[in-house]
Amino acid sequence: MTVSPHRSRPRLGSTRELLFATRCIPFVCVAVLPQACKDSVSPGTSTIAGTVSLDDAWANRLDDFSGVNVSISGLSTGAVTDATGAWHIDGVPTGKHDITFKKATFGTFRLLGQSVGDSSATIRDVILASTPWQQAIIDSVYAAKRGTLDYYIVDGHLSAPPPADARVGEVIAFVGGFATVTTDTTTYQYWGLSLDITGKSSKFSVALRADALRTTFGAGGKPYVTAYVTPPICDGCGARNPGDASIFSNTGPRANVVQLTIN
């Protein structure tokens, strides 16, 4: 007679084997439970740190970088930079966080979705610039051709000359469908800039692509244009949030508004 082979459950055939099995159970628990507990509790924390530099409105580096408030969305803890611009925040949960840098009379800047791991993390350097007080006054808006392309040119002047130590100057023009057009992302549909690499000019000229304006406002459209002086070199001047229009957080005061007709 042939007997089919099978596997039977092993028996603990002696007191010695039973004692051995009993002693093994605590060992297994000690090895497994710490990891299980670690996975079931809240994530670990970390220390994040970085540096902020400060410029004036004309691209000159300042001597004192203190007083910038650094905050993390959803957390009550924060930091303030010292004179060297250094800052650090302890106890930041691991994961992704939005970090905001803010100081009165300077541009505000946000770093979105910064990853924080179990160990300390160094955040990229940030540059903020002070808000200019000069106005960008529009003198005329006219059609012109540059090469093979058609443009609308926004010419104007500053309400006061740049300071003697100015290194770079910048003016931004915004175009919107209503006279209320401003730097607010809900009021403009198109923008362009004029960059003065000498920092000495009291005049500006912003070139706006005619084809882009036709696409946005249609032929015969009558949008409005206004212009602002803005610091040329800083993170808070034209910070872009993913999926959003450019945000210009520290332009100078508004001057006049001019309406143009798109041919």
C-alpha cells in the first residue's frame, strides 16, 4: 500500500522545546514592535535653516540683513533673521511645507512645497529688496515695428531720478481690461518690463507684443495700461506660484493709467 506523503504540524515534544518556544516570543516582539510603533505615531521633526539677503530698490546690497520674519504655513513656530541674515527653526515635522519670508517695506516671498526630511535641512538662499517710492509715469503708448514684429510701446519717465548709487533700474507695465488695472493678478492679463542696466536713466520704454495683445483683448479692444517702478533683483519682486500669474509684491506707488486701442 502506498501512503501519500503529507506534512504534519510539528509537535512540541518536550518541556525543553516548550520553554524554548516561550522564550522566543518576547524576542520577536522586541525586534518588531519598535518599528511598528514608529510607523504608527506622528512623523519625526527636523531643524531647517537658511540665509536671507537684503537689497535696496536699485540692486545695492544692504549691510544689515536682520528683521526678516520666517514662518511656516500651519505652524506656530517661526524665526527672525539676525544681522547676517541667518535663521533656523526647530521642531519642523517631516514632509512638505510652504515657507514665507516677510519684512515691512520689503517684498514678501514664499517658497512652496519645501521638503523636510528626518535630518536637518538647508533651505535655499533668499533675496528680498526694499520697495521703491518713485512713480513710473506713462507719457505715451503707440504702435511700432521692431524687426518683423509689431509692438505697442509704453514710454514714460520716473517721478524722481534714480539715486546716484543705483546699479540697475526696472519698470513693469501691466495691461488689463479695466481702468482699475494694477499689479494684482486678478486685474491684469498681460505685462512687460523695461530694464535699465545702468540704473541711471529717468526714462523707461516697455515693448508689448501686438499679436499677444490681440489674442488677449481682440482687435479693436481698448485695454488699460499702468506702470510701476520695481526692484530688479530680488525674490519678492516677481515671484511665481505654480499655476498662478506672476505676483509682483513690492512695486512702487501707482501713477497714471492710459487706455490704448488695439488695431
